[in-house]
Amino acid sequence: MIITVTLNPALDKVIYLEKLRSGRLNRSSKVTVRAGGKGINVARILHTMGEEVLAMGLIGGYIGERLGELIREEGLPACLTSSRYISRENIKIIEENKRETEINQEGKVDQESFLNFKEELKEKLPGASLLILSGSLPRGLPLDTYQELVSLANDYNVPAILDSSGLPFKYALESGPYLIKPNINELSELAGEKVSFVPDVQRIVKRLLQKGIKNVVVSMGKKGAYLANGKESYLIIAPEIRIADTTVGAGDTMVAGLAIALQRGYGFLEMGKYATALATLYVSGEKLTEANLEKMIERLEVMDGDFPYEKL
């Protein structure tokens, strides 16, 4: 069983407009609402691909109740801990020209509720094969929260996959997560410098591996992914595709792909190809099936070892 953790879930409302007119009345053509938060998104993909998964996290107030309803309606296995504070609501505006505008709330959690969550996590970890920690931390939790949860996973010999950003991500590296998946912006933030070329990625990833991180996968948008584990390193280039709706969720889909590959015992390169293909398939709008996935894997380009200086 794979456990995903979402400490800052959200009710995601997507508003579709012909064009956003700032300061004026706008009428939407369509509105969709679903349970969001990076860990929940990962769990949804895992469930779609037939993996045994449990979505864990903290929810509160009337928005939290609606989140729980939506998750149950999807048939997504979940164990959600109640919080004293109302869960957040995020708004995304998508225009016909595909431009996206996001308005994300901060989210807040009380320490007592987090401690209750941690006790529930301790009960579930003995039956887990992987722990996925995704997304931002809500206000009210210390910056070393992910570091604490990675250490907890290590205590139970459960490999932890980490996908976060900022100081919570940086602190968590001290506990040695099994795999991390920063994107280019998060890698730049972590390194304290702008990452613009593949060799920059190589150099910074090498530094992370020297710190004791076993596996690093950097998602690079249209460029695909760079992955390294100290013994092997690859640049996996995704094919050019038409984006069906939005690229939001591609990173979460890649995390899900990495988890599936690890669960199935794939080799390092096969893991990277599976995850990259799954994320590419997701943004293309095609159905997530093993048959479509195999076709997408065949379209990937893989570069091994040194490769030319290329701007990202």
C-alpha cells in the first residue's frame, strides 16, 4: 500500500472564461470543483492506475466536509484527520487562450490536530510500502514538519518520496528521503541560484546526492526530466504534444509514476521513463491506460551520461 500525505488540502474551483477582464464583470462558461492538494492529486492518479493507495491528511470546517464528500464520491481510499481550522479553497481561472490565473489560499492547521494525524500515520505505516509527502505546509506547522515525517518513515523502514518547496523541503533533506522530485524552480530555490542549463542541473543534483539523498528526479516541463542516483544519470526528453487543458498536475502525475515504478520493482531508467511518459500522457488529455502509456514511452528520447550544454 502507498500512503500519500496532504497536510494542506484544498477545494479546487476551476472557472472557465472566454477572457479574463480585470476590474470588470466576468461570466463563466463552466465551473468545476474537486478535492485538491498535491498528495490527493497523486493518490487520484495511483488509484486510476490500479495501485492500492491511502490518502491521508488534515481537513477542517465546512470546506473540509465538502472535501471528504468529494473524495468519497471518487471512491478514493482515505483516512482524514479533523482540524480546528477551515480547509482552504483555491481558485483557478482558465481562459480560452489557455492562460491560467491561480488564487491560492494559505491554509492553517493547529498543532493538536497534527499530533492526532501523526498518531494515525503511525498506525498505518507498518502496512505501507511507500510514503509520499507532497505540497506546501499550512500555517501553524513548524518548518521541520516534513523532516519529522521523513524520519518517522525511516523508523518504520518505509521509503519516503518528497515533493515540496522552500525551507520545509530543504530541512527535510537532512532526514534523507529515499527520493525527491523538485522542478526547475524548486531546484533553483534549493540551490540559491538560477538554474538555466542542463549542466547546472547535473552539478546541483550531484551535490544533493553527496548529502545522502539516494534518488533525485528533476521535472523540467517540456524538456522532460533529469534523474540521477549516484550510479546512473539520464536526461529523458518528452515528445512535443498538444496540451489538452492545463499542465497543472503534471508534477503530481510524475510523482505517482515514480511511485508505481518503485512499487513494481522497475529499474532506475525504466522508472524515469514510466513517470515521464505518464506525466506527458496526462497533459495531452489522453486516457491514462497502460496501452497508451506504452506508446508514449516509445516516443521518449533518452540521453545517457554527458550531453550538450542546452538551455532549459
